[in-house]
Amino acid sequence: MIENFNIPNSCKVGKKLFKKQFIENFSLNINEKKLLSEIVDSITLEYLLNKDNINILPFTDEEKDYSEIAFVKVEILSQDKLKQISNIIQNIPYPLIVVFVYQDFIALNLSPKRINKADSSKLVVEESYFTNWVDTNNLSSLEEQFLENLDIKRHPFTDFLSLYNSYLDKIIAFNASEYSGILSANEKTKDTLNEIRSIELTIEELKSKIKKETNFNDKVNLNVQLKKMNDNLDELKGRI
């Protein structure tokens, strides 16, 4: 996956980041320390892009600081708890493009950040985006296209915020392709995907309640709700 970005060697770092650094420098809770210890195998700062090593301008304003972008590879021992592990990694004080590796599977995470108004030296994650796991030994044509689209030459060199947002757009289009069958997205795609994820969670909760419900009438009402949720889900998927 890292090679798909085709980043110039001038930006190469290739530095191992030790778990001890995360424990000493960031306020991790007990569960996070356990995940770091038991599930994370290695963390590598692969590339650090800044105005000194690539012809891209920094972007800063009152809310955002995209002076640099770091590309980080995280090798893990389990596909579970990916979001929790990402929360740990995203403590690194740069806008990050994170590649998770589990055996022959890869997943990408981007988490846009804003400046912490209480402490301007810190960045706060606004929201996180993940791809599904991709089996590098069994790529579909859409997955091949997605990996090809990671090439940095296919993204704008206007400034680092534009570059980061362009990669984010590629993730959104890839996630949407699960429903549309094409790598394409518009300004409404992100919101529609969020609605889909939310309804899918509600459906899972309803299914769990239906299994546990013993009252016949209550079970019927839950099934009616489930039918409505599934209809809403189908309608949303049709919009993608």
C-alpha cells in the first residue's frame, strides 16, 4: 500500500515509532495501553511531507494547521478494535494518512483535524474515515482503481489541505462504490454514507431486540420498525 502513494524519496523518513513514546507522551487510558501492547505490532513514520521536501504549500488559518502531512504504517495482530487503535495513532500531532496492515489485508484511515482553541499547539480530530479491509491477494477491479488513485501525482499540489482533502474524497468514493459499483462521489455522498452507517447500526440493534423480545405484540412492532429501517436503507443506497 505505501508504495501506491508514489511519494518522492525526498520525503522518506522510514522511522520506527516505539509504543513507549505513545505511553509517555500521550494520555492513554488503561484499555488503550492494553491495545497498544497486545494488538499493535509496529508503527512506522514512512513519510513526512513539508514545504522543504516537496513543492506543496502549507495551509494554516485560525481553525486548521496543515503545514505538514505524515504517512504512517501500522502493522497489527488483529482486525478488531481498528477505530480504537486509530484513536491512539491519531495522537501524533500532524494531519495523518494511516495505513493499517494485517497480514495481507490493508485499510486506510484519514482523520481531519482542527486546532485546539484551548491549546493552539495541539490538533483535535474532527471525524474519522476508514476504508474496509482490502485483500491485496484478491483485488477487485474497483480496489485496483482505488490503489492506483492513491498515487500522489493524481492529487492537487495547491497546498497540504487540498492534498489531504483529495485523499479524503478518494476514500469517500471508494466507500460509496460498495453501493454504486463505481468510484465516484459528489458533495452529498459523505452525508449519505453517514446516514447509511447510522441506519445499519440501528438495524443491528433492532435485530438484537427482536431476538430477546418475548412479548408477541412488542415483537411485531419491532419488526415493523425493522421493515421501515430496511426500506430507508435501500432508499439511501439508491442515492449513492
